[in-house]
Amino acid sequence: MGLFDIISYYLFTPLWPFGIVIPIITTIAMFYRRVELIKFIPIICTAIWGLVRIILTFPLLGKRTPEAYDFPLEQLLLIGTMGLILIVLFLSAASTWITYKILKKLN
């Protein structure tokens, strides 16, 4: 496995790194630096994950299988990716909000 395969498999394939872990770390860093960009963290994390996920999906769109399907496989992949983007946005917004509330209580 090459470095690109390892990064794409462990970072951009599952939902939890950009949905939960990276927003929590970024929220903590922004909170202690007193930067008021905390509300943009979920959008930025989701945008990065979605962009890379769509780029990783594009090589699959050009491949054709010998079986004939009644539905377009490419559109199904893109619609599924859009659904996953909404899930990552929800997870990152929830984890950012919860982390921010906990940090405000502790501070």
C-alpha cells in the first residue's frame, strides 16, 4: 500500500476523522487562541472531506461493468456521496458545538 492509499483509506474513507476528531481538535485550538472562527469549523471540515471524497470517487465513475443495470451507477455514487457529506456536516457541527459548550463551562 502506498502513502496515498493509506491516507485515503484511513482519513477520507471513514466519516469519523473529519466528522468528529478534526472538528474537536480545531475547536480546542481556536478556543484557546481566542479566534472567533469556531462557527466555520464544520463547514471547512466538511468541504475538505467532500472535495477529496468526490475526487476519490471520480476514478470509479469511468469504469463500466459488463452487467447492464437499470439505473445509472454514476448518479447513485454521487448521490450517496452527497448524503455522506450531509452526515459529515451534521457530525462536525454537533462535535464542534458540544466541544465549544464544554470548553466554555470549564473556562
